[in-house]
Amino acid sequence: MMRFLRTFAAAFVAISLAAGTAVAQTDATPEGRLVLAAAKKRTPAPRYTGTHVYLLRGFMDVFSTGMNDLETKMARRGIRASVHNHSEYLGLAESIGERHRRGIRENVVIIGHSLGANDAFLMAERLKDFGVTVPLIIAYDPTATMSVPRNVSRVVNFYSSTNGWGVSVARGPGFRGSLSNIDLSRRGEMGHTDIDKSPALHSQSISYVLSIGGSRSSTAAAPKKKEASDKESNNATESKSADTKDAKPETADKKEAADAKETAATADKNETADKKETADKKDSAVTADKNEAADKKESADQAGKDEPAGEAAAASSATGPKPAAKDSAPDSVASVPASKPAEKDTSASKPAEKDASAAANPEKTETAASKAHAPATSN
């Protein structure tokens, strides 16, 4: 009996050891480790939900009603959009970041007017902390010079530099995307409270959003497909009316596209005119510099000519007038005969000597005088 129990115990131990070895070998294989790791933690696969456009209104939602109109137009085109006050940007960024962490991905597009345009860039800055890329930001007349963070792919800024509010947008550190500052100051209707309501800018904004891959949301497109299938099951009259209804949005879409094209052409013309004006100003500045340099050179040459003349005049006034060179020759010639009158003067002294002798012999003098007057008496 004891021998049987020992045999049974030895067999049980051997079987247990064999089973433990098999389990250990299974865990040691790479496949076994992968299975265990997957069982412990399952990471959800990313789920893409398309594009979501966040429209941010300005101060107290008073002057940015154009954002509501833009939301309606986007919904008609199958684009998922929502309107918010600009002060909600931080909460929106936190919500998007949390969904991104759980594997829910979306193309985040931010459009804002006035203070909403300012906070659009702050919202993108916060999304950068969650690793979320923002494919597009469209700003309508921002009131402060904002910097574009590096997680943004493209920025379009519609602003007016002459309405007292709009400013351009600057590139931030690490930004490598596309930045377009479009100044609409030459269009008189582009005031700060009007720019967000422009149908042409709305159409252009929708075109920018549609250029992003996957811009149309599946949730918005599904009801349209179902509605189309229901209309096909109706009679011919209903289908015609449905076609007429569908044609109206299509006509509006064509008009919006034409307006967008016209706005783009106007922006290009304005940009070309600005470049030409800048070139003309540069040419005028170069011409003015050349004229100024020529005037300075001419003044310097004139001053160089006047300086010796001035020095000569000063020297002449200090030494007195000098005789001309031509007069010096006659003077030298006249100096030679000048001594001859002196010789004549010596001969002229003889009458004086005669007078002196006459004074010494008055008798002889009287006799001579009588002889001289004698003929006159006889006559």
C-alpha cells in the first residue's frame, strides 16, 4: 500500500512539473508575450471624424454675426461647423486635446473675427501642447499682431489696414507653413464690423476649408443620402420639386465661387499695385539721391572757385591798389627826360643873376631903360 502511494505521488509531481514547463515555454516565446501584453492593455485605434470648423465671434457676440451666416453656408455644403464666443477658446482646446488623447482625430479649422481672430491663434497654441496639428486658420480683421505657432499649416488673414482695427499676422518661432496677409483697405465696404459679413470672403473661406482632405463630415453627409433615397421612391412631381430645391443652392454656390474668384483677383491686383508703388517709390528715392549728390558736388565746385577769388580780394584790400603792369613802362620812360627840366632851370637862373647885377649897378640899368623907351617918345 505504501509503495502504491509513493508511486502515485511521484507520478503526480512529474505531471505537474511537465505542465509548468510547458506554460513557462509558452510565456517565453515572443508570440506569448505579445498575447499577454495585448490582454493586459488594449489601445484603441485612431478614429477620424473629418473636419470640424470652430467659428469664434468677437466682443460679447455683438458685431460678429457674420460668423453665424458662415456656419449656415458651411452646413449647406456638408461641412461640420459650430459658433462660439472668443472667450471659450481655452475650453474648446482642452476638449479637442482630450478626444485626441482617446484616439479621436479631426481636422481642426479655426475661423475668428476681431477678438475671435486673436484667440484663434491662442487656441492653436494650446492645441500644440496636446500634439494636435491645425491645418487652417482664417482670421477676419484681428485687432492685435498675433504670432502663428509651429503646429499650424496655413494661415489666411483678411484685414484692412485703414479701418483703425485690422493688423497683419506674424510668423512665430518654428512656423514653416503658409502665411497670407491680404489687405483689403482699397475696398471701401471693408469696415471692421462689415468684413465678417462679406459674401465674397465667405465663399473664399469655404473654398479654403474644402481644399483640406476629408473636409466634409460623414455625419452631415449621411442624412442627405438618406433623404435622396427617400425622394427617389416618391412620385415624379416630388422629385422635380426636389431637383428645383437642389438647384437653388447650386446656383448660390456658383455665385459664391464667382465672388471668391473676383475677391482673389482683386487681392492679386492690389498686391501687384502695391509692388509697383513700392518700386516707384524706390526709383524716386534713387533719383532724389542722385540729384542731391549732383547738387552737393556742384556746390562744392562753386565753393572751390569762389574761395581763391575771396582770398585775392582780401589780400588786395589789405595791401592797397597796385598799379597796372602796362603803366609801369611809361613811368620808367618818363623818368629819363624828367631830369632835363632841371637843366633848363639852371639856365633860367641867368636872369636872376642879371637882376642881381642890375641891382649892383643901378646907373647902367637906368641908361639901358631910357634907351629902350626912346623910340616911343619920339613917335
